[in-house]
Amino acid sequence: MHSGLDEPSTLEVDSCPESPDLCFPMPVSTPRMLYPALDDTLRCCSASKRAAGMRAPKAKHTRLKVAARPGAAGGKYQRILDAAVSVFAQKGFHAARVSDVADRASVADGTIYLYFRNKEELLMTAISSAFDAFMIQAHAELDAIASPSAKLRRLAHLHLEALGSNRDLAVVFQMELRQSARFLTPFSHQQMVEYFNLVRAAIREGQAQGVFRPQLREKITANCFFGALDEMVTSWVLDETNYQLSDVADSVADIILKGLET
């Protein structure tokens, strides 16, 4: 049953997926913002707070594809994920209908429900799939870098390159995901923990090598690192000038690293 969605009375289906048992885990937990390790009294940057209630300029750019699910029938599953990101970015999650996604993906309305139980699961799967692909690349590249400073600089570039090359995804990530704790909490407690662990590992490594100031708390530093980048993405999403987002990566990295280095 798909309450509140535009589910047709008679579902038209293109074809059955190989494994339709998709499920995005949604653990019950205390709602928190996108900074899972942040002290309640310290909020280094406020991009997620500013993003609530704001509407972004209409998405214009072509987008990178989110990660395809292994075993999905043909390219249909991938088309649905790409279409969902595009539709949610342009219409907003709450205004968008499942039929809009189906039209954009060139599939029958009922086909969406073979892969996803509802619109909420479609949103979370599209976001988590794209984020997982980003983290695979980030781990691979950072593992090959010896310098902790260079690791953080490269991560800053990867962060801004990934969202800067996919404006639709950036709009969904910065705006639509953060409209409700129901969406934000599971993402924060799962995918974002992996991102912060990567940042904190580089900070600990730098402190152990004596290149980063040992008195700085790693969780605060990690939140400042993410918060600065996150704010740049939000500003870019709300800006109509379409400048190259990745061009600011070095400036952000310089500011963070100057505060970190001994």
C-alpha cells in the first residue's frame, strides 16, 4: 500500500526486476542533523539549518549517474534512480509524483513499485547509492596518499567535484534530504558516519605524525571540515551564476589545514 502517492488503481508494469526485494534500512533513533559527532553546544557551520525551507534555483546541469544496483534488469533501475534525482531537484520531493519519475525514466508507473515501496524509499535509495559510489572512490584515492594533509585536500576536491558535476544531486542532497528528520536521521547515522570516519582517520594520522596540532579534538575538526565544504555546496546551489564549484576546494582546504598544522 502506498499511502499519499499517485499509485494507479491498476498498475501497469514493464517487466519484473530480478530481485525486487529492495529495502533501505530505517533504524529508530533520536533525530539529529547531518553532523553525527557534533557537540550540541558547537555548530561550526550551519548549511543544513539554512537549507531548511529554502528553494534552490531550478537545476540546469546534466548529472553524473548514481551507482547502479547490481543485478537490476537492464538499465531500467538506473534510469529510475537518475530520473528520481532530476524530478526531485526540479519539482521538490513533496510536490513530485511517482508518475513524474516514471515519465522521466520512460517506464510505466507500476514499474517503479517493483523496485521501490514508495516515494520515500526512492529518494533515500537514490541518495545512498550516489553517496556509496562517492565513498568507494574516496577510499580508493585516499588510501594511495601518504600525507594526511594531502588526504584532506584531496577529499575536499572529491566532495566539491562530485556535487559540482551533478547539480540535480546537489539540490536533492542540500535541500530535499534535509526537509525531514525522517530522511536525514538514517542517512546521518549510516552513510555520513563513514565520511566522518575517513576525515577523523586522516586527522588522527596527522596528529600521530606531529604535523597536526595534538590538542585539537578530531570530531570538532572533522565537523568543521565537512561544514565548510557543505556550506560552499549550499551557496553554489542557491547561486544563479553557475561557477565551477571545485575551484574553491583549495581555498577551503587551506583554511582548515592552516588551523590544523603545527
